[in-house]
Amino acid sequence: MVRELVKRGFNVTAIARERSGIRGSVDKDQTLNQLRGANVCFSDVTDLDALEGSLNSLGNSFDVVVSCLASRNGGVKDSWKIDYEATRNSLVAGRKRGASHFVLLSAICVQKPLLEFQRAKLKFEDELMKLAEEDGGFSYSIVRPTAFFKSLGGQVELVKDGKPYVMFGDGKLCACKPISESDLASFIVDCVLSEEKINKVLPIGGPGKALTPLEQGEMLFRLVGKEPKFLKVPIGIMDFAIGVLDFLVKVFPSLEDAAEFGKIGRYYAAESMLLLDPETGEYSAEKTPSYGNDTLEEFFARVLREGMAGQELGEQTIF
């Protein structure tokens, strides 16, 4: 996102943590290198006073706030702390310094909210839209992307090593039109510039047809030149595990996040990352907008050659 903004000539101030990345693996020097071309401000977006103090030291005013904040793990408390509270802090701090437009990176899955992070995102979306209604000088763009390429790459190494591709049911329970990070960044910057994207909720996917897990697995095997091997797991196993965890949470509240992680896995195993057509109540690949040029097949080919470095996923992911 920062690279795209800098490339297009914006004067960018990037707010970063002192330790970022999975398990805080990225230090200040690495962050400064990653965010070259931007003014980097190290602060804590979960603490409004700390955030405003850091911004005050810069003395800058801003025209637009772009928020790519998301919960670090999808847990219950962390979802509300980041997807709602920290994102709201960014809005408050930006508004105090002149920002009149807010671009929010949300997620297409909030259209069917069954998980805590989805509810937290929706609460902020609602507040953002109400603010624009009340203040004619303020506007927003809410971007709801489908799946990221890296979220579908968890089994690349397994397939490369000759192991079967794991999928739930027959591998056709869901589908998605994944989008690359660079294409999504380009779309988000378009929202900074384009009047057509102001005060709109913008679902967006990548180019090409929607792909089921079965088709993704077949693609991987084709790229490695091996005969497809699939391990089909009944979705009921996840339902049973979630039921057990929900029961245990009543006795052991500390298992709350473990139960939520199970529900997150279940959701992505069965729900399509496509536009939910309000007229039919069904997911529609045809009505899911496409953007960009990068394809999942190109991504798979690259990580098969180069590995998944830089595409790490959190510890709560199934694959």
C-alpha cells in the first residue's frame, strides 16, 4: 500500500509498530526499509493518546487516511481492539488533523457476519457511513476484497513434497476470486483519487473465474507436474470440534479464542469469498467485480520456485 502511494507521488506518513509482522519478527530498521519513500511514525494505534502524541510531534496535517488495520489473530478481544477500536482511533486522529476522506480496507466476508472480527468491522463501517451522512465535508470508500493469494498458499509446500491436497467435503463447498496484494493496493489508491468511488462500499476480486478448493488443488498439481492426490475431510468434523469447544468455554473462558479460531476455519471452509447477491441470497461469481492482472496460477508458480517467504500466515490458520 505504501509503495503504491509513494509510486504515485503522494506525500505519505505511515504509522507502524516498533515490532511488527508475525510474532513481532520485523524490527524498526526492517520497517524503515520496507516503507522507503514514506515518513514513518512509530506509534500504538490501540492507544489514542499515544497515537495523537506521535502525530503531534510530526506537526503534519492530512487530506486522506487509508486504514489497512486488521486483527492480528481473529480472536474475540483482539478483533474489537483492532478492527473497531484502533481503526476508530485512526479516524479520530486523522480528522483532528484535517483529513476529509477515509479509505477503509474491510473484507467481503462481512456481508454474512458470523464471526467476531466481522461484527467489529461492520460496527466501524456503520459509524463511518453515518459520519459521512452527518458531515457533508467528509467522505469514505469502503473496500471489501475477496481472498488474498497468500491465504490460499498454505498447502504449496505440502503438494511440492508429494503430499495430498487437503480439502473439506468434495472441494466444491465454496469458491473465491482471489486478488493479489499489489493489485489490491492499486485499487485502494484509486479510491483516494476517484470521485466514482466516494461514499461507496466496493467489493473487489481479482481477474479470471472463481476457483473452488478442488480447482486450486488441481492447479497446484499441474504446476508441479504430479498426479493429483486429495484428502477429503468431512465438514462435520469441524462442526463437532466447534461444539466441543463451545461447551468447554462455559467452564474454561480462556478457551474463547480457540473456539473462535475453529469457527473462522469452518467459515472459510464453507463460505465463498464472492459477492452475496441480495436478490437471490446466493454467492455470485458473475456479480463479483474483478480488478487487476495478477493471477493465482502465477502466484503459485512463483512460490513454488521461490518459497513462501514474505507470505507468512498467522498461527491460527488451518493450512
